[in-house]
Amino acid sequence: MALALASAALVTGAGGAHGATADGGTVEPGGGTGGKHGYSMRTDARFAPPGAFVPSAAVTYDTRLVPAGSWIEVGQRSAERGATTVKLRVTGLKADHEYGAHVHRKPCGADPAAAGGHYQHRPSTDPADVNPDNEVWLDFTADSRGAGAASARHNWNFRFGEAGSVVLHSAPGSSGARLACFSVPFGWAA
């Protein structure tokens, strides 16, 4: 019994969403709902390698730059038919390193490619549309203690079911190896 409770506590501590929708609903771990009055959520997790004994919504593929046990928090606030703000905070990363971070279309997997491409407000195959106005870029530089933060605001909302994770990249901008991924219950507002 004690082992079962300890295991449940570890899994719960691995990540979850916190908050409420603007119309009074709550955000449940692993999901959320949009509503006519907007959407709000905040979720966090500790990074673990793929196949870790205690799985996490945050997966690290490069433990040199994103060590196991480092922490990530992502929040979203979307107004009805209006702006969306996404915030990112991290701790425990490699000090003084510049990271790229973007919202991706799918949830994380053991393979870094599982998250798909960047979420785009106007989906396009034109390289000119890979930019911080059409996508959610959260690039940051970790401080001397390995902490960082970023925020992006757009005058548009996510489309239903089309944003699923935040991927940390080895360099800021539109390219860079995928270092880590965090599955996030992004929502939408009608």
C-alpha cells in the first residue's frame, strides 16, 4: 500500500496542469477545454530520458544540455476571439547556453521527431513563414544557474487539437537540434 501511494505521488509530481478556464471549468492533467470566454492553463514537469522508470510529460534527448531532473513550466492564456500569450520557465539547464524553444504540433515521444513541426498560425511550406510572427517562439538564454524564461504574445488563438508540445532546441531561431520536449495541454478559445 505504501509503495502504491509513493508511486502515485511520483507520477503526479512528474507533471500536470493547474488552473481554470475563464468560464469556470478546470484544466485537467493531460488536457484542457476551450470555451466561449477564453482559456487559461499552467503545467509543469521534470525532464526524464525516454523510457525512464517514472515517465514524465517532459522528455530529454540530450542530458548534457537538458539534464534529467531539470524543470519546465508552460502557461497559456487565450482571450475570446483575441490574443494568446504563452509563457515558459525552466531551471536546471546548462548555464549560459542559448536555447531555441517553439510550440510544436504534436505531443512528445521517445523519438525527437514525434512532436512534428512548429505550430503555424497560417500553415505553410514557404520557408519565409517560419518566423516568430507566424509561430510561437520562446527562445531564451539560461543564466549562470541554468534558469531561463520567455514569453510570446500573438493576436490569434491556437486551432483545436493542433498544438501539442514545446520543444527545446540547441540554438535560438528556426533551426537547431531537438534537445527536449514537453507535452502541453494547449487549448483554444472560441
